[in-house]
Amino acid sequence: MSNTQNGPRFLPARGDEAEGTHIALTTGHACRVHAVSPVDGERGTCIPDRFRREAVALGCAIVGIDDEKEQAKDDAETQQSLIVAAIRTIIEADDKDQLQGDGRPKADAVSKVVGFNVTKAKYTKAWAAFAAELDGEDGPEEV
């Protein structure tokens, strides 16, 4: 068995944070992946090599690698929510100088409100989310 203390640390799969992710192999070996190691109190759990493939298959994240992916995903979601909020604010203000002919806010007006450059792709995705929110509230609404 290899020295597990020098290997990568794993985090429990989403939804298993409270109890940790239980990994059981057909060989009869088992372990549990905790958010905070009960052995050393550090973030993540070092597990023996034999459990690593199954840990990844079960959705366990690797500390330091998957953290960056999650942060990028969280940043993108945060940016989109900011853009949607800016679209809502501009539409509610009903300032014709900030609106296009079809009633949608101009991208540069949205960029000014959020404080960063809003690309066409981000704007389109946020507009779809905004329209979906409207559909969920009162049924379809044309803007």
C-alpha cells in the first residue's frame, strides 16, 4: 500500500459533504472521503491509490484541481446573474437612450451597469435567462 499522505486529497461528491462519500470496492475494501480529514484536520482526504478511480467516478473532486473548475463555474454564474440584474434594471428604468429598437438594453449600457465588458455571447445567454424568468413569472411576455 502506498503512502497516502503524499497523494492528492479528495473532497466528497456534491450532496455528500455532511457525511462524506463512502467508497466500497468489490474486493471488500472501503473508505470514506471527508471534506476535512479526520486524520490531520486538513481540507480533503488522502485515500489509498486503489480508491482513487472510484472516487472520481462517484464525483469526488480533487483539491487544487477541481477547485479551479468550480471557481470558474461560480464566476461565470455570478457574472450572468449580474448581467441579468443589469438588464432588469435598464428595462425598468425605461430610458430610451439605453434601449435598442426591439426594447432590449444596449450591450454597452449593460456593460456600464455591471462594470465589465459584456460580450455578445454573455449578453445572449443572460437575455435568455432573463426571458426565462419572465416566462416563469407571468407566462410569456414580449419585450
